[in-house]
Amino acid sequence: MSYKQMVNDNLSLRSKKGSLDFGTDAYLLSCYVKKNPKAQAAEFGSGNGIISLLLASRKKLGHIDCFEIQNELSELSKTNVTENELSGLIDVLNKDVTKEHFDQHYDVVFSNPPYLKTGSGKENIDESDRICCREVLGSIESFSLAASNALKFGGAFYTVYRPDRLAQLIHVQKKYGLEPKRMTLVYPSIEHSPCLVLCESKKGGNEGIFVTKPLIIYKKSGTSSQSDYTDDMKYIYDNGEFNDYYTKP
């Protein structure tokens, strides 16, 4: 069973009850991807398709192939693409990227991959949610390998991940020839530890990374209202992209 809601950029979004919903991590990743209107792009593990929908509606990329292994979510993505009149910009593919043969033709790959190990902590009750959150059918390593196989030399791989697994993220990307070039730590407020890390890597890139200033979402802890956004977060929310402080060293 699915439900429908209006989200950012005036998009209508159908989501599966019990599966991973649209959150800050997905929204920030869509904003972190740099504008490249002619780029051939792919999303790995697209879920209901929200990140690709946001990017396509903003015309930040040329064409996007959405890869989603779960059939029900894949069909839901197709519905979302059609209802938002973005069929010419997005194709949804019900395929497993970890087993797909790629011809290294994408300029950009982006992913909000499963970020929890199986068997750690309290397991998700809903199987679809469990697959989205936990490394049941794919891990950051398998996604990084697939991205390396899919990207042209010099292509960009964008990810959002957990700060406590940052060492693993960097290790597997470098292992498969994806050199981290830009990284941003995201904090709920100045009082908190980071909750997310955003990373842009380049296939075949030289060593050297631009670690941006941190992104603080709220001016103070204990708030969740958009009126309490920091200036940086408000800019991202209003423009659908990060300002120059986060894109240029």
C-alpha cells in the first residue's frame, strides 16, 4: 500500500508504507550533486525515486537511469516519474547494480546506499525498509565497485553516508579507483556530533580532497522548524544547491 504527499519543488511523491521515507539525507544529496545539464547519470538504489525526481525537476542533469532492485519500489518510481511529467528525463530500471554489466558511459552516478550492517542494532520490521537501510542486498563496497564500472574516466560519484563509517567509505572508494575530492560533514546543530557525511569522488582522480566547512542545519538544538534553519541550510532549501563555500576550495 502506498500514500501520496507533496514534497520539495512542488513534486508529488508516492511512497510505500513501511519502506524508507523521504528524509534530509536524500534532499541534501540532491543538492550536493553539481549542475551538469548534459550529463548522462545513474542513481543506484533509487527507492521511490525522490532524488532523481528532484534533480530532473531542477534540470541539473541531462538524463537519469534509476536502478532499483525491489520490484514494488521500482514500479512506484515509475508512477512518480509519470505523475510528475518527467518521463523524458528519467528511466526506471528494475535491476541489481551489483550484478549489472556496465559499459562505463555515465558522467555521474549518485547513491544514498544502505548504511547499516545486518545484525547490528534493532532490525527493521518491514523487509523493504530493512533492504533500504541495511546491507542485505548491497553495501557501500558493492555500490562503489558498480559505480567505478559504470563511470567514464573522470566521472563523479556522489554519496551520502554515516560519519561513523567514514573510514570504510573512503577505503572502498579508493580501492576501486574513486578518489574522494569534496566532503562535507552535516550537523543537526552546533551542539551535536555530525549525523551525515556527503562525498563527491572522481574516477581516476588525483589525490587531494577539499573538506568544506561543516553544514549546520539548525541554529539551536531541540528545534525542527524551517524557520530555525541556519543561513547555509536556508540557502540550500531555497535554491536546491549548496552555495560557493561548499563547492569551491
